[in-house]
Amino acid sequence: MKRVLFRIIIPILVLAVWIIMCYPVCAKADGFDYFLYWIMVGCPYGIRKMSMFLVPKNLGIAGSIGILALDCIIGGLIGGMIVIIRIINTVMEIIKLISGTFGHNVQKCE
């Protein structure tokens, strides 16, 4: 039960809440902005990776803000890929859980 809670339920709930919170920001009168949605959903997952590469130092305030904005955009793009990978990993965990529950193991078949 602990494995199910920490590997399936909590990551999916956190991701679903974040996706639902980002949706109203990207829904506009003239249509839905998918690129902004991709960046906003992926930003919390990818900004940690991107902030290691581009750290603003020895710059003025404008240069520092520009580098941080670039970090957010590229981190959001990277994070969008990480979100897709996390969804695939969660689906794989569900498949492993179901196959382990019913006792069907491909390696043990004769």
C-alpha cells in the first residue's frame, strides 16, 4: 500500500492539481495557448535542471532578470518532457502492480 501511495497516487495527484491550476491562465478569448501551457506545466519540473546551467552572476539587474526568464522558458520546455516521462513511468508502475497482483509473470511461463 505504501508503494502505491508514494509511487502512483501522490505524483498523479500533484501533477493533476498543477495541470488544472495552469489551465485557466492559458485559456483566452481567442483560443487556447498550448505553448504557454507546455511551459507552465513543465516549469516546476524542469527549472531545477536548468538553474544548474545558467546562473546569473556579475551582471546588472536587467541581465539577471533576462537570464532568469530564459531559465524559466527553457526549464519549462525541459520540464514538459519530464512530465511526459513521469506519466509514462506512472502508467508502467500501474501495469507492474496489476501484473504482480494477478500473478502473471512472463518470465515464469512455461
